[in-house]
Amino acid sequence: MRRYRATKIVATLGPVSSSQEVIEQLFLKGVDVFRLNFSHGTHETHLKNYKIIRALETKYGRPIGILQDLQGPKLRVGAFKEGKIELKAGDHFRFDLDPTPGDSTRVNLPHPEIFSALQKETDLLLDDGKLRLKVQNYGPDFAETTVIIGGPLSNSKGVNVPGVTLPISALTEKDHRDLAFGLEMGVDWVALSFVQRAEDVTEVKSIIGNQASVIAKLEKPMAIEHLNEIVSVADGIMVARGDLGVEMLPEEVPNLQKKIIRACRMTGKPVIVATQMLDSMVHLPTPTRAEASDVATAVYDGVDAVMLSAESASGSYAQESVSMMNRIIESVERDPYYYQHLRDSRTPWQATSADAITAAARQVSETISASAIVTLTTSGSTTLRAARERPQTPILALTPNHQVARRLSLVWGTHPIEMQDFDSIMEIDPRVSHLAMQNGFAQIGDNLVLTIGGDFSQSDAPRVFYSGTTRVLSIIAVGEV
């Protein structure tokens, strides 16, 4: 079950991909992490899918990550008497807290937090940005606007307020219920929607503790003003380009995507690029050339993972979408320019012994053409540090912690394996050699480079050079075991 690529694939499960047969095929065709989207579906459906994934882990002996994506606040207009109206440029239109069904002049906006954050000339975007209105007058319970870009507006369409930090928690009551359910199931990652500032992430982390890792979804332009703070407190980042594109000009999103990727690579935090990557394959068996190039660009930039949403959840070609994404990634990673570009874009090391040792391990592995860099880790940090280097050599992550193994399934270049802890330092050479060969990463006569997390071995162990929390064992020559 070894993958011959470094970039991972995240796929969303949905109506067309909730059977044991389809989920297994998606896994076999390349999915590393499955996303359970709690904006849709029931707890019963998500639990059924969860159990199928865990059964596949047992069947194939490979850790599989499960990502719970919380819905977050959804800002929507109320209902209209006729169900729908038509707004024209220049019209005056009012939003208020009156629950009475709306008409061509007004509608309920059941979010007092929006009114409290408004200023004159603030833009309001409706229906994923298709309509744009500008605030002319406002109060604690109303906003009078002028229509700038008109169009049809129907019940419960979404509202966006670009350029404004709204006084709303990223966790709704529904999210609290869903989060408790997800943690009880045992999800590995929790994706937090509607992140505006670092405090949104620390709030959910205080609830989760060490039960799961937290991914901050960057879908609000206001979050970019606090990008470094959010990256520093989150365990990973998702570039939610579809939502970002609602409140930003389309030409700004690609530059922002690269900025976020650089910030994550600098700190060694996993980063996922999501939304509309192979959108044509929701209805067609092949993507457009532009979509293939879009996926390739993210891979060239060194992202940890690319994600399928509707393509695998509700599209007509879910399995073909995963196969296509797998093929695009493998094609890019065969290009000699790929690793040259990763070398050129490698972020500076931190002035720590741990970073120095990890950088040395990467350089040694490439110099001697080692078959793998093996990281022995209890928390995952040793492996994350190795992945930050983006080595040409695959990373074999060995851990006694099944939660860590599953979380590492999202990390670039990493092949996690759960194993029993060592009783003695003398077991390391033969067991590491055996696992590397058993999983297709080495043959007799190959070299391995091994880094060991600080808690993994005795401090006086022989042939271990250590400093800080990372230790480098002398190169292992794989022999008979």
C-alpha cells in the first residue's frame, strides 16, 4: 500500500461515496485522508462512514486520516413573500430584524452582529457575491443600502461582509454538538470554519485538547491580516479558495494562496489547497486543462495536500476524480524541476540544534541516495520537522501512537506506520530495517537515515548523537533480519 508520491489527497465523502465499496475504491485509487463535511449529512451517516474507514485501516494495515469539517456560522437573509425578488442597480433596499416575510423593498437579516459591525459605505455581498449592495445608513437593527450589482434574490441566500471583522464566534451551537460527536467517534483532524483571528483557533483547541489536531480554514480575507498568528496556533491550514473568492477579486486569490503556502512551509505546518480543483469532473469524466494546471501549480508550490469536494461527494465521477488527481500529482513529482523548485523555495532553518540535525539528515540522505529517512516519533514533531525540509527521500514515520500515525497521513512525503514501542535500544536497527523492507521502502544493501524523537530512546544509548529533542542515529545499512 505504499504511495509513490509525496503530496497527499483529501477526498470528501457524500451521497455518491458513502458505501463500503466506493470508499474502498477511493482509498485504493489514492485517498490518504477522508473529509466528513458536517455542513451536510447526519451523525448516523458520518458514523457509518467512519466505521468503514477504520475497517479499511485494519484490512490494509495502513493509517488513514479522518478530517471533520465543521459548518461554522452561516449568515443568510430571511424569507420573501413570493419566495424570490429581483433587485436592479440603483434600487434602495433595507435589511432589518423584523421576521415578517420580505418584498422588493426589504427583508429580514436575523444577525444583529452584522448591524453592530457596519459602517457607511460597507459592502454587503449576497448569494456568493453575485449581488453587491452598499450601506448608506444603519443602526443597531437595520441597514439601508443601494444596489450596486443586481440580480435575483431568493430565500435564505448567503450574506458576506468583506473587510469587516464580525463579533461572531467561529463555533455555533450546532458546531459544539457536531464537535462533541466527532471527538467521541475519534476523528484525527478538525477543520474550523469562519476563522477571523487566532483566538478562534485557540477557543476550539481549548475544547479539543489533545484528542485531535485543528486545521484553520482561511476563507475570510480578514483572517489574512492575522495570518502569521493563525498559522502559529493552528496545527494545519486549509486554503478555502471558493469562500475567499467571494469577498476578494479573483486575481487576488492566486497570490494569496502562495502567501499562505509559504507561511505554512516556513513553520512546518501542513497546508491543504481546497475548492474547485477538478470542478468539471462533477459532471464530466475529464477535467479541463486549466484545472489540471491548477492542481499541478499547488503541487509545485509544495503543498501537503490537495482536496476534492463535490467531485468526490456528489459528482458523477468520484473515483475518476481521485485517479486523475493522483495522476497529476505523480506526473508533477516525476518532473526534475519539481524538486529543484522545492530546493529553491526551501525556508530558512531555525537556529536550533533540532533543525540543524534534521537538515543534516536530509542532506545525508540525498548525498548517499538513502532509500528513506526514518523518523521515530511519539508526538509527530520529529516527522513534521523532516517533512518541512521537503527531501527527495521518502519519509517513513514510525510511531507507537495510532492517533499520531493517522494525523501524519496528511503530511507531505510521509508514510506513517504504527508499531510497538522499543523495549531496548538494541532493537532499533533490526526492527527499523525489517519495517522498511516489509513496507517496500528498502532492500538488502540499501541505506536508511534515522532520526529519533527525544522521548523515544535512552539518553545514553550507543551510536546516538543527540541534542535538544531530535537525535540522529548513524546510517543503517539494511541487512538480513
